[in-house]
Amino acid sequence: MVRNATALLLVLTLAAASPFGQTPIKLPKNSYTPAQDVELGRKAAAEARKQYAVIDDPVIARYLTRLGDRLVAVAPRELNQPVYEYSFTPLNVKAINAFALPGGPMFVNRGMFEAAKEEGEVVGVMAHELSHVLLRHGTANASKARNPWLQLGQLAGIIGGAVVGGTAGGVISQGSQFGLGTILLKYSRDFEKQADLLGAQMMARAGYDPRALARMFETIEKESKGGGSPQWMNSHPNPGNRTAYITKEAGQLASGPPPDTSDFPGAKEAFAKIPGGASSAKRNESAASETPGAIGVPGRPVPAPSSQFRSVGVNGVFQATVPANWTGIESPDSIKFVPPNAFGPLNGETVFTHGVEFGVARSGSRDLREATSAWITAVRQDNPDIRVAGDQRTLPLSQRTAMATPLSNPSPLGGDEWMTVYTTFLADGSLFYYLTLVPAREAPDYDLAFERITRTLRLTDAP
Ligand SMILES: [Zn+2]
């Protein structure tokens, strides 16, 4: 009896370890729930649909969805959360790229489709993207980011775009250093390898040859070296030996019955009939001279603050009004509002010359003066010439005690620039800051605007 039980246990253990000799896949640490993945993905997808031209063609839509459904059907059950909302959307963009957002929305550029020589290659990219969704790599990145803005649970608020609308670079600005895309869609080499392996396993189960995935990546890399598709390579870095380990994995996988791929040529024809195909996001098309993420061209004249103001804010942190001609630039831990030509590359560095910034920083101290000094010390690491340029004073800000500190720094535009940083504590003990920035010689033109922003600023983190 005992012997039989042991033998049975041994068989079960072997079966669990390697049903087909496939590599086990690790689900990374994640502090978000699957339902939060869905919520984030839904908001980011709405932004993506605004930012990119969606192809509205029933043949293409049906085809892409059929490929996606085939993959979802063979996704590992323990990873396929019932709350996920899968969708597969074709974009009229020529760059070879595809991306998937937390919780299921996937976007495939026509360029990816046009570069594919067979259905398996498109399916390979989709399987890789679906793996990022199943392994929850986007929110795993956000969990790792450990910055206070995200810890305040503001990721959804930032993506929402409703509060910060109109960013030039866009929320899903892959390939640029700005925007939320860098958190949700920029994967580590380790995550890439996991997505390749799980993708290969799902392809085999769906009856495709997983080596098509490796071939498609080789095509993408070739195009990238010619300057064709840096976006994909930026968000999906090659872990090294990609072709080798996918080929090895493919050799260990049992294959499902071959799928019907006879619709591939018809879908290709349908794509070819769609006119246009933007080279990148539709909003940036006309701005060829601008760097993605830049607001105008730094060094050119900066127009005066508009007398019209608009409301901005981040749910649960702050609300304020800013001049209507200023654009929001969100980053993981702060939001700037800048006039035209006041943010972007100048002489090889990214400069911010006029405007305001709202942000949250961790604080080790409950003493406002100490916490403010620590913040200034941290800022000085990137800007060593910043100095305190006058007396600090305390003042009420949104019915809390705040401290105003005047600072000065050499302006990248020549002369000095003046800053005032206002600091106060949020209910959770982190430091909220709001700073105003303007070149000294233009300061009088900004007095009224800064005064109005300061007066309308409300902290909304506690009742
Ligand atoms: Zn990837």
C-alpha cells in the first residue's frame, strides 16, 4: 500500500513539474488586484483610442478578434482572471508595433500586420502581448516603482487624462521618456523572456509553430536598426538569445491541432485597402520638428499666460486652476503645467523654463522645515546650482500650514530663473510641493498667474 502511494505521488510530481517539458513561468509580485488591472487598462485604452487612429473595418476587426480569442482559449487557467476584458483593436499606424494594457485591451498596428509573412507571426506578437497581460507585468512595474505618487493610488487618476488632458506626448507615449507608458509598457528583460516563453507555449497549444514568434522579432529588430520601429524595441528590450531560447522551448512543446489560417491573405488585402497609415500617433503628425513629449520648441519666445484659466488636478491629491494655454505633462510623481516652448530638449538636455509643478515626495520627517530642506537637497542633486534666495515664510495653503521657499538657479535660457516652492504635508505624512518657475527677467509677467494658481490650489487628500 505504502509503496503504491509513493509511486503515485512520484508520477503526480513529475506531471506537475513538466507536462510537456515546458519552462515554468513566474508570476511577479504585484500590489494591485486583477480588478484594478482592468480599471487601469480600461482608462488607458480610452486614451489610446483618442490618441491613435483606430481602423474601423469589420473584416479586419473580426479577423484580429478571432486570432485573439484562439490565444485566450489556450491561456493557462490559473492566470486567466475572469474579470479580464479582452479586446483586439487594429490601429492605422505604420510603425511595427503592438501593445497590450493591463486587464486585456490589445492594440495591433497595421505596420505589424504588413510586416508579417504568415499568420503565425502576427499570432506570435499577440501571444507575447497577451502574456504581458496574463502575467500582469504592467501593474507589476507599477508595484515596483515604489514612488509616493503611485502609492497614493493615483495611477488611475493620472491615466484618466480627464484631469490632465491635452498632453502633447500623450499618455501612451512609448519611446519617449514621458508619460505613463514608461511604467505600464516598458518591460524588463526578465519580463520579456517570461512573455516570450509563455507566448511560445500558448502558440503551440493553439497549433502554431512558436518559432514564428522568433522570426517576427528578428524582422522587428532589423526594421529598428534601420530606424523603422524604435517604439517596440524600447518597450520590449531583447533579453538576448531570443531566437535560441524560443527555438529550444518550441522543441519541448506538444503542439495542438493546426489552426485554419486561410483567412490571412484576405485580411492582408483588407489592410492594404485602408488608406493612410500615420507614421506615429495622429496628434504628433504635424509636429515633425518637435520632440515627442516636448511642448513647443524651447528657446523660442514663450507667450504670456492666458487670462483664461482651466481647472486641473489629480483626484485625491489636489485641484487648482492654471492658464488655459498651459499644457499638462504628467510623470510618475509630479505634474507640470507649462506654456508653449517651455519644456523639451535644448542643447542636449531636457529643460523646463516656465510654469508650475505639483508633486508628492516621501518624507522622513514630520517637521515641515526639515522635510522642505530634505526636498531641496534632493532637487540639488540634479541641479547643483540651486540656492535659497531669500527668507522662508510660513503661510496658510488650502487651510494647512505651508512653507514658501524662494530659490534661484541659472536659467537654461540665460540669466537667472526664480522659483518659489510651497510645501505642506498630506494626511498620510508625505510632502506635497507646488513650485512656480520663471526666468527672472520675465517674472513680472507671471506674478498674476502664479498668484491665482496659488489662491485656487486646494488639497483634496483628506476631508
Ligand atoms: Zn514584451
